[in-house]
Amino acid sequence: MKKILFSLGVVILISGCSTLGFEGGEIIEKNEKTTEQVQEKVSQKGIELVYSDASATSVSVAGEFNNWDASANPMTKDGSDWKIKLDLKPGKYMYKFVVNGTDWKPDPNNPDTEDDGYGGENSVITVGGKTETKKVEKKSGTGEFPVKFSYQPLIGGKHDIYVAGDFNNWSPNMDKMEENNGLYETTLHLKKGKYTYKFVVDGNWLSDENAVEFIEDGFGGQNSVIYVGDRSEINALRKVEFKYDPGKPVKEVYLVGGFNAWNQKADKMEKNEDGTFSLTMLLKPDEYPYKFLEDGMNWVTDKNAEIFIDDGFGGQNSVVIVDDKFEKVTLKKKDGVILTYGIPTSQSLETVNPLSPTEIEFKTKVHSGDVEKVYLKIERENETMDLVSSDGSFDYYRKIIKLKNEKEEFDYCFVLEDGGNEYYLLNGEISRNFDKNKLFHYSQENVQPFFTPDWVKKGVIYQIFMDRFYNGDKKNDQDFSEWYYEGINVPPKPGKKLPKYRQYFHFVDDWYDVSGLTKSPFHEPNHEGYQPDYNSFYGGDVAGVKQKLDYLNDLGITVIYFNPLFEAKSNHKYDAADYRKIDPHFGTETEFKEFVQDCHKRGIRIILDVAFNHTGETFWAFQDGKEKGKDSEYYNWYEWHKPYPKELPSNFKPSDYYECWWGFGEMPNLNYDLKEPNPSENGIKDINQANPNWEVVNYVLDLVDYWIGEVDLDGFRLDVPNEVPFWFWQLFRERVKSVKPDAYLVGELWSNAVEWVNNEYFDSVMNYAYFKDPVMRFFNMRKCSAKTFDRDLKPGLLSYPTQATQVMMNLIDSHDTHRYLESAGGDITRLKLAVLFQMTYVGTPHIWYGDEIGMMGAHD
């Protein structure tokens, strides 16, 4: 048993204000009840706090149970009384009431008090028995707020326990915790702010599992977080202005960093008359890495940043430290001021969404706690919109309008009301002035409906990496007879090692021999080289999956999602040699077509993973261009920097000769736009702004006719679609939906993908941002509270169109990540909890083959 200790948590001892009462009983009057009677009722019935003041406009309770956060527990007015019910764990708590936001008062009806250290008193209540009062001693820090840290070992005996954190420069032996009846405690005086910390228990660094919040510690674990003072004030947004001078002509610049999950299209900077770029953002206090992205291709470090950190690619990220040196933006209702930054002002499915021909969903969002009311103004009528949710940053409003008939048209806008002032959310702007010429117009013609496949909404997806699933036909096992394996399919001579980066493709005869998943024994141990990840084969094939269809049916699978099946040199098949051929070691064309029909008869749909941003180096068009140069009719299918050499130099670097995916020469990038270079071509949405390479475009579009039309597949999983032009995906969707209207298109996008999920591009995405990542933090790593988990999920439900959320591919792991159980350290309970949630949450559950039997796996 490795983990034998657990923590009880942290409380803060500062002056506060309160009044006491109890569930199911009367208010306890100071001169009528003894302290012993009070404690007996608390431990038996729980606690209801009551404060009497009819003239008060607001009352909250702050105390050790909420880290003295005046905004954490607002009380509800009932006549002249203000009440709140609290469910507290056994222990002693000090508290006060906070009246009208600033006036801290002890409970006049509670006979038990303690000195607050500032000439006043805190009220005290003990839940579950009496607790000895201890003298507060000053240790680390020079602040005004006493913070009590507590930790209780699971087993007895003496322990050396310290608390370490931001407040003592993470010293493991400065602030020792003293034992008191089995509970280890210490009190530190800290300034107002946010702190991270851990307990150091007999030399082991452990997070406080009862903390309200956690953040990654940079070593695969987590630090606990505590707020000293008003959490809402500490976390208040700051106005941060970013400026960039490229010193050369640049078309566009995006600000990309930790504040927007490194989304390359989230925050476009405004171009100024002098050629510089600027952008003002509202950020919570924290440290954020970032870079500037020029024209979609040049990542630039801001040399004017405060500090820098390694970016993982041999360069540096700039870091901005957001703290009190930046202007604080205070958001509150009834002040007549509305913060307009980040509120959508365009007509899109994010704001108007036809759920049916006569039922229209309108949505908008405002900053949390900033606006009193939101209306949908249709012609001259104001329809009150419903506040449906909040994610801590934005409040989301929704209204469904039922039309008289599907041809009905009307003008509309959104109205934001606060403090008697109205702001009009118009087409392209938010204004205090109503302008009928800037109203949005609804009609069937300019708001196209967005339909997603019903069969996906009811489905369960099972992802299969073909080579590793099951070998059902030994006759088609890899023999490496294809031309592209020549010279790289034999091991070195006995006692010798392969040169660095020399590939070695081989077949593993024993299905249960996992050596094929480890680093090659034929390379020097200190060589990065080629690992068998790409180069070892186990023989999984179509026949193997067919033999397991009864098993998949019994499991409840309705969709099989295959990783690429194209003929290719590697085992992953993302390096296609021919997009129109299934790899012969998986099966024949006829065999696969029959397999698809068998699946359809069983009620199982098939989707295929495709990578259209690049081909493989073995692809016939690339080979022709490499051999013939500019004389090749396929030369413009790729972006060549200089002629490919007949003999490779010792310092050969593929990206010096042609554009290739992240520098991997095995994957040359396709050239979709003859005017714009890769990757700047990828951000263009309007095809009129591009010079389409129609030979490439039409070749890829024609693949739809083969795989969807002839083979009868039911959709595509689109690999890294952000590395192909936007305008191409419009054409691709049109072709797919014309061949099979209910085909499923799901993109591999790891961050917010609102601009991709609509009736122009994809039905959904692999839901990393708003499903996998929150699930990992909550169920697997246990790095956040249930409240934070809910907050992290909400943007996925509120930002995407409703019909898209119903077909989101909700995964917990995949071929691109460690297996979930591996990340959980083998804790099967964490996997069960995640799957239980996954199977009951809105969207389509995704299973990475083998997770159902508890498979482990990391870099394989």
C-alpha cells in the first residue's frame, strides 16, 4: 500500500461576521442557550446560519469552511432575515457575516467566540464534538490573514510533516506542522492572493486532496490551490495589451498561447496604420506562455516579454505574468456598464440555429455577472431570453422561437440591459444606439439548417488500429516484398548495430511478443533512431475483425472507426502509397467490400480515418515528381524548394527540398493552393481568395465517390484538418453529402473548434477539449473539483450547435494518447467511473479497442 496518508485541508482564520441558527429549530439566542446546547444541536441536525437585518442589501457568510471568501456563500433573504444552510464536516469553525459586501460582523446570537487578532471577535461553532482552541503563531509570510493548514495521517505514529508552497519558496523544512490529537496543524500569516502548496510528509510530497482547486506541478502531479481573501476579487480579469512589430510586410498575425489552448485561429490581432499589430485581452491572474503567428506559418517569440521558457522545439515561448500591475476589470450588475469584448456579433450557428423548419434556437453570451437581462428583439417585440448556464467566464442565454410557417422572415437583434442602459447587439457591432440598418435578418435562404446523422446520436464508436487488433488470415501477413521495403527489411549482421535513423521493417511472429512495441534492439541504445512503433507488424487484418463481429455486437458497438487502411509502408498507414487501394496485407478490395456489407446487416456503420494534408513518400505522384522534377505532370502537387538530388548528401534534410509534415520526409505535404504557400494557405475560407490546384482538389474529391459511393463507407474521420484549406473542406462536405446525405464527418481538432463545426465543414470533432481533457483531470488525475469539472464541460455544450453536441466523438483515449488505464496507474476504478460518465453523457461514446478489457499502453 503506497499511499497511507491523507489530508484534511486548509482553513483561514481572519476576522469575519455571522449569526447562528439551526435546521429544524429556532435561532439560538445568546442569553437563552448554553454553548453545550448549541454544540449538541449542531452535531445532530446540521447548521443553518441566520442574520437579521431588514435594511441590508446583501449578506454572506465567510469563515474557515470557505477560506473566508465573502463571495462563496451568499445568504437568501426571508422577510427581515438572511439565511443559509451549510453541510459541514466535523470540526471547529470560526466565521462572520459580511453585510453589504464590506461590513464584517460576528454572530450576536452565538455565545462561543474567539479573539480575531484585530481587537474583535470571530464566532465559533464546533461540529461533531469539542475542539481545543490553540494559540495562533506567526511563521512564514508577513500578511494579515492567518491561514491554518491541517493534515491527518491515516495511521498513527509520529511523522515529520511540513507545508511548502509559494509562500515559503517551496522550502521542504521551514514550516513544520505540530501534532495535536493525531491532527497535524500549523498557521501561517499570508497576504491576500492565490497560493499553491503541498504537504511534505516524511519526505514525500503530497497534494491536499481536499483543496478547492488544483494545478499541474510540472512533474506529472498536482499542486493544491488556496485563495486568501475574496476569491472573485483575486481572480478578477485584467486588461492585457499585446503589441507586435514584425518589421516587415505581414498580412495577418494571431496571438496564440496558453490563454486560448494554442488555438491558431482564436485571437486575431488588429493591424495598425504603422504596420504593427495589437490586441487587448481580458485574462485571469496567472502565467501564460504565448507566441505570435505570422501568416499562419512563422512562430515568433515576443522579445519584449518578462520571461521565457523552452517551447519543446528548440526555441522559446514568451511568458506574460498577469497580476495587479494590469488594470483590473470589475464586472457587476446594475452599474450600467457592459463589457463587450468576446461577445459574438455575427450571424452563425453559434447564435441562430434552426432545430427544425419551424423551430429556431437563438443563443448569445455575456460576461458572467455583468448583465441584468438579455432580450431577443424581433421586429418591435422584446422576447426575454433564458439564462441557461454559466462557465465562470460567460453567462449563456437561449430562446427558442416557433415560426408560424417555415417561410417566415424577420429582422432581429439581441438587447443587453444593465442599470437602466440598453446595448444593442447588431450585425458586426455592439452599440448604445439602435440602428435598423444593422439588424440581422432571418430567412431559410440566409440561415441554412445544419443536420447531423441520427445514427451517430444513438451510436457507440469502437476504434480499431488494424494491424494490432486480430490476425485472422496468416496468408496475407507482411512479407515486405513491395519495392519500398528494399534494403530496409533485413537486420544487421550478428553483433552489429544499424546506423542511426536506418529503418528496419519486420514481422513479429508471436502475437503475444511485446518486444515489437519496444525500442529496436538493432539500434544503439543512445540512438533515437526509428523505433518499431512504425516498423513492426503483427498481422491484424480484415479477416480478423470479421471473426470478432459477434463479440462487437455483444459489446453493443454500432460504429467501427478504422485507422487508415490504405496501402502504405508503415503500420499506421498515414503515409499513403495509394488512396484507392486497401493495403494488401489487410485484405483485398472484394474482401473489404463484403465486410462492409456484413457490418451493415448487423447494424454496424463504418468510418475511415483519412489524412489528406499529406501523402506518403511512396505515393505514385510524389515518386514521379521526385524522379522527373519539373517535367513531371504531378510536380505542382507538392511544394518543391529545389530539385531532389540523385544521390543523397550526408547532411540530407527532406524539408530543404520539399514541404513535409513537421519535417518528416516520409510525409510530403499536398499543395492545394498555387498562390499561397503551405501552411498560410490553410487559413483561407473564401475560395475566391485562393488559386485552387484543381488537379489535387479533384483527385481527393473523387476519392469520396470511391470510398463512400462504391465501397459504401458511412463517413470519415479527418486527420489534422486544420492543415488543409478551409475552402477545400466546404467542397469536400458538399461532395460527401451529395453521395450519402447521412454520412458522418468528424475532424481531429484538439481545442475549441466552433468555426469548424457547422453546415459548411464538419458534423463534429474528436472531443478532446470539452470531454477527454476534463474527464482526465477529474476522474483520472483527480486534479479538480466537481464544480470545476462541470465548468470545464460547459463550453462544449454551450458553444457548439445543439445537433453537433449530440454527435460529438467523446473519447477518453486514442492512438494519439496514452491509454486511460495507463495514465491512471492501473486503477480500474478510475476507468470504470470515466466510462460510466462517458456512456451517460450527451454525445457519442468512443472506445479505443482494448479499453473494454482494461488494456494498458503508453508510447506504443
